[in-house]
Amino acid sequence: MQFTLDVNLVDVLQKQSYPVTISVEKGIITNILKRVPQANLPFLIPGFIDAHVHIESSMLVPAEFARLAVVHGTVATVSDPHEIANVCGLKGVEFMIRNGNTVPFKFYFGAPSCVPATPFETAGATLDAKDVEELMKATAEQADDGLSSLRGQVRRTLQSIRDQLIQKEDILKEARHGADVAISYAQARPWATLGILTGAAMTVGFLVWSRCLDKEQF
């Protein structure tokens, strides 16, 4: 699916916002083009990442937590499943990971290192060093899956940019060929050099302009 969005882009790196037209293809942003300011454009910002949360405190499973969090701009969490580990142990943490994987929302779970928190606590389960090691392997695999997905998105975006550059290179080749023909013609007829080169320059300029190769797009 392809579509465009006219928005005010909040550029957090440059600490400014400005109007743009964003092109999206197959879920990937393929082009961001600055545009003339327009009143009442919505604002587009990067998604929020909650850097520390106990999803269990919401009394929701991860998939339902995601459904409510994403409408407020949160697209990922770094989650500590300490509470469910205190109640259900390793199986509870594994459930959280499996359930989180059923939605596009990004859950990054850590491995609770102290279950129970103290030897004086009455807990439903205990995680020992072996359990923590097993969870660390599972979360490492989860991170690898996330990186693989990110690499795929970057690869598709770079391919799209490459295709656009190839198309624009073809246009420039046409322009250069037209200029070469005009120059050769002018050199064969010195008396017409000035007029021919002026005409060639105008022709090349019109060709480039007509293919929308302005400074913003290129």
C-alpha cells in the first residue's frame, strides 16, 4: 500500500518542526519532502519508548497493554517482569514474552534477577541462577529477532532509495546527452555557438525541471 501524509514533522535531532510531505510504501517511509507551510497540519513525532515498566501493574496482559498504550504514542517498552515472576516463576515470564509477541508493539523483557526480592519474603516462586541464564538466552534471541526485523526494514528502505537514484540518474543521462548533441552542433558552426548553447541550456533546464528534479527532491 502506498500513501502520502502532509504533516508538521517534529525533528527531535534538529530540535525544530517544519511542514513536510511524507511518502510511505509497504509500511516504510521512502521520502520526506519539505513543503510550503499550511495551517492546521497535524504533528508527526517519533514513537515513545517506555524505558522501565512493570506491565503486570496495569492488570493487563501485554497484548492488551499495547492496545491501550499505542494510542497515546508509546510504541515500545523495556519491561521488567519481576512481579509475575514472584507469583508464577519462569512460566509466568515466558507467558509474558509469548503474549507480547502476538502484537506488532515492541516488548523488550529483562530477566528478573532477584525472585523473591529478599529471603524474608513469601513468594509464589523462586528463580535461581539457572533460570536467569535461561531467560537471558530467551531475551537475547528476542533481541536478535528485533535486529533482524530492523535490518530488513533498513534494507528495503535503502533499496527504495537506490531505485529512485537510478531513475534520476537515467534522467540526468538524457539531459547530458542532449547537452552533448547541442555542443557538438554548435562547435561545427561557430557563428551559432552562443545561440545554440543558450537554447541547449534552456532545453536541459526544462527537461530537468519537468522531471521534478528540483533541489528539494534530489
